[in-house]
Amino acid sequence: MIPKYTGEWDRGSIWRGDTLLGFSMRIADKVTDVPIVPVDICAHIVDQMGRKVVALDSSIAADGTVTFYRIDGEVTATWRAGDYSFDVEYTRTDGVNRTYLTGQFTVLEDKSRCR
């Protein structure tokens, strides 16, 4: 069971060699509804064995919106077909680390092998 402050996201599936689209998120304090502006972000994609496949590049806006950039097909073409997971850990200004998002997706074998 995951902590109540952590959201879950099943990103579905992509074909090996396809671009994994980026996304943005903003977390608000559940009591005050004030956005949490992290001082640092740590986000990795790991394979079925828990091995880090890639760190997610991101930026943090002044309003607390965290944007994760896409992962190009040239990168996902090197991944094996299978299940992958990720999480997003914030380091807050008070030094507390919290994983606010966790998720998974599947990479399907590409039939055309264009990359």
C-alpha cells in the first residue's frame, strides 16, 4: 500500500522506438491548498529488475509546476520490451523528501524496427 500523499499513474503502453511524451504536474498541500515548490526533483524510469534505465530531465517553474521532457524514440529503441515503472521524488524547501507520483507503463516490441 502506498502513502496517501502519493498519486498513481498508469501511462499505458508505447511501442519500442516511439517517443515517450513528457508531462507536467503541480502538487498542492492538502491542508493549505498552496502549491509545493520543490528545490529539487529526482525521477527515474526503472526496468522489471529495478535497474535504472534513464533519469527524467525536468524543470521547475516558480509556481511549482514541474515539467518532465519527452524521451525520444532513439532512446526508447534501446529498451527491451516489457514493464517499466517510475516515481517522482520532491525535495522540499524544508529538506523533506516525498515521492508524490509513482507509475508504470509497458514497452511493446516494435515490428517495423525503424530505429
